[in-house]
Amino acid sequence: MPQGNHVLIERLQTDGPLAADEIQALMSIIRPRGQVSRHNDIVLEGTPPDHCTLILSGFACRYKLLPDGGRQIHAFKIPGDVPDLYTFILGFTDHAIGALTSCDVAAISHHDLEQITRMFPKITRALWRESLIDAAIAREWLTGLGRRDAYARVAHLICEQYHRMKAVGLAQKDMLEFPVRQAEIADALGLSTVHVNRTMKTLSRNRLISYRNQSITILNWQALQTAGQFDPAYLHSPDAGSPH
Amino acid sequence: MPQGNHVLIERLQTDGPLAADEIQALMSIIRPRGQVSRHNDIVLEGTPPDHCTLILSGFACRYKLLPDGGRQIHAFKIPGDVPDLYTFILGFTDHAIGALTSCDVAAISHHDLEQITRMFPKITRALWRESLIDAAIAREWLTGLGRRDAYARVAHLICEQYHRMKAVGLAQKDMLEFPVRQAEIADALGLSTVHVNRTMKTLSRNRLISYRNQSITILNWQALQTAGQFDPAYLHSPDAGSPH
DNA sequence: CGCAATATTGACCATCATCAATTGGCGTGG
DNA sequence: CCACGCCAATTGATGATGGTCAATATTGCG
């Protein structure tokens, strides 16, 4: 399983290879920053940040707390993601990033980014691209929350997660480690914990998936994709074809 | 009411003023393209685009059709918006843009954008910023669909729309023209038309708003914001303070 | 072996969808 | 100027999806 920094460098070359000095420059501004343990925030809401955060290993999520105590998770973030990249441009965080498991993270200072994007326009484009894919995923979630029922939402999430984790070497064959509580899935899908549980049980009963501990096995890809109305195009991933 | 191109140029300077030659360059690549009438698509899903579209006047929406016939609207787009800006970087459209009213549009070719962003990094940054604000709005909608009930969703949408339209001169005092059918509001908020109607009636009955034809008057700002859990920060607008 | 966090299940309830009319506004042809 | 027709808004009746509350079972772990 590759470390997040290599994943990032690789991903930034989806559009076209970067030159050696560009890669070198990128590598040089990624500074390992240590570990954040589960349930702690990697990025706080509202603080004016001076750096972005790269996830080297572990699972995180972007979320927002509501006045009434509810929580909406906007995205799951995995190694190679820079969940707060947008702070480089917008200058402040409008939501928090929390660690769902223990996470190794690295910092990329805004100052360094400033330099490097000034010097290498190709890197600017690649980063911009990253942030647009992030937005495309958010729109797909929006579609799900607005117009898909619980069964389809869970199926869709599993498909998406499989694809994204496969791309960073965190899924083998038909199995993915998904160290996320049902309560967290519920907060991502706009459902209650109870209903997520029932829905996953139904998916098991229908033999689309099986799960144990934190790992999910996909038993019937075709059926799962259909149930979730899943089409990987929006992930804009180089290998966006179907895995089967 | 300013035309969309001036709105755009102005908005691109939120972070800092552009130089005269930068503005000149921007102006020069905006080519008026005519009118798209209601219910027609401004941008088709899946076509490889060679230009972006600026809305000069009128109302549009970003949407996606689902296999089961449903529709999810991801965003309402108003004069000054470039709804398909992301195609410049990602190279293809993963959803359609439709005209909700007759729209005057202009085209900005990818080729010209290529030139201008290469020449003026400040413009690149400003455009990147635009696309990030777009994403921030999508996340806020995500929060609403996931965790707010119908009453709060409608209230929130009205607050948001008021702010955005005020910024482009399409709202006066407490009134905004919102030429959107209830069925379209429903598709944006993940509700049924019937329920949108009932909810708006309730908002009227509670004297938070009144509406007639296509225009909405906000009768009680404080209550409306509270009901919608609305905080304009995510709009990243220069005048993001409260309007009252 | 016992605790604490999750997962699971049952019973009951609320929000919101669906189906089906009815009403109202407004442009058009006579 | 008025009748017709269409589209959108409105309202009522009924039902389903998913929420809430409350136990009970598992599982990981010290």
C-alpha cells in the first residue's frame, strides 16, 4: 500500500506527466507532521489556516456540525487526499476535518504552495483539477441525498469507496477495509444509524455484499452498481472503467 | 441591473484588483452567443466541450437526470456565473445545464482561457477561487439535503438566493424575483412539488415570507435565517455580513 | 473475564411522497 | 372584451420510507 504522498504525486499527473523538477519541488514542500488520533480534528472549522494537510495514512472525513446537534459528513478522505486544499485559495475553513481512524498527516504550507504554483503553472492546473474532482464527488452525493433512497445510497457509497480505495491500493479484489462506524455512514448518507444497519443487512440478505468487522466484500458487482445507480465517470479517475 | 459580464469581472476581483490589461484580456475573450429559451439546455451532458458559458441574463440550473426519471438540481445559476467553468480543466461535462428562463449567454473558448491563464496567473487564481465557491455552495446544499427538514431547506434556499441575487442587483430591499417553478424548487431540495407548496404556504402563514407570481418578499429576516440555519459565510461574498 | 463501544432488532411514530382533484392566472383566438 | 385552454399552484386523502426510543446481542480489548 503506497503512502499518501506518492499517491498524491501520481494523481497530480493524471492530465500529463510532470517534469522531474516539478515533482522534486512538490516532494520538498510536503512536511510530515505526525499523527492525529481517532475522533480528533485534523483541521478545525473557522481557524485561518496557513497550510494544507495531506493524509499519508488513515481515514478522515469532512464534516459540519449543525446548531441542532446533527452532523453532516461531506466526504470521506483517504491517503493521498488533501482535504483542505481549498483553504489555499479561499483563506479560511468553512468546515472541519476529523480523523475517523488514527491518521498520519503531512503539512504543505500555503507559503510554499504560493511559490510552487507561481513557478510551475502545470502544478497549479493539477491542483485545481483535484479540487474540481472533489466538487464532482460532492455533487454526486448531492444527487444521492436528494433523489436516492436508503438502499441505493448505501450501495452507491460502497461502489464509490471501492473505486477510490482501489486506486490507492486499499482494496483487494472484491474486498475493502472500511474502518467507519455505521453511525458515521449514517451521518454521511443523511440517515439514522438504525436505518443504515437495516439497509446493510438487507444488502447482505440479498447477497450483494457481506461485511464483518470493518471489511466489506462485494459479492455481486453488477447488482450493487445497479442498485446504487453507480457510474464511476464522475470520479474522473484514469482507470474509470468498470473493475469487472 | 448589471449585465453578467460585468458581474463576472467584478467578482474575479474579490481577492484583489486586476490590472487594466488583465481586465482587457478577460473582456476580449467573452463572446456573446445569443439566447437560449426556457427548458432548453445551455450545456449538454457528455459532450466534450471546447468552451465555457457565461450567463449574461436569465436563470439556469445545473442538473442531473436519473435512470428512474427523477431529476436533481445541483445549483441555480444566475447572471455572472460560468456554470461549466470546470470543463476547462476536466475536459468534459458530467451533467447538463438547463435554462429555467430565457437566457442570454456568452462563450469563452477553452483555447482563449488557456492563453489568458497562461499569461495572467492572477486570473487563474481568481477562476480557481470561483470554482471553489461553487463547491462550497454545493456542500451547503449537501448539508441541507442530509440533515435539514423541508421547512428549513426552503427557508435556507430563499436566504441563499436573496444573498446571491442581491450581489448581482437582482434583489431590492426585501424582495427578490425568483422565476422558478415549485417543481424546480422541489428538484433542487429533494422534495415533492406538493410538499414544497405546503411548506411555502406554511412559511407564508407564519409571516416569514410572502410570494406572488414569481416574486418573494421576506417579511421576517431574523426568523427566516433561524428557520433555515442560514449563515452566509459559505458564500464567501465580499459583503457576507447580514443584510439587516 | 468484564467493560465499553457497536451492531442489531422490535415497536411505534412523523415526515414527506403519491394520487387525484380543484383552483387561479394568463395568453390567445374569435 | 370574453371564452377556452394550459400551466402552475393548491388542497385533501392515504400510504410508505425512514426516524426515534428502547432493549438486547456482539465484538474488540485491556
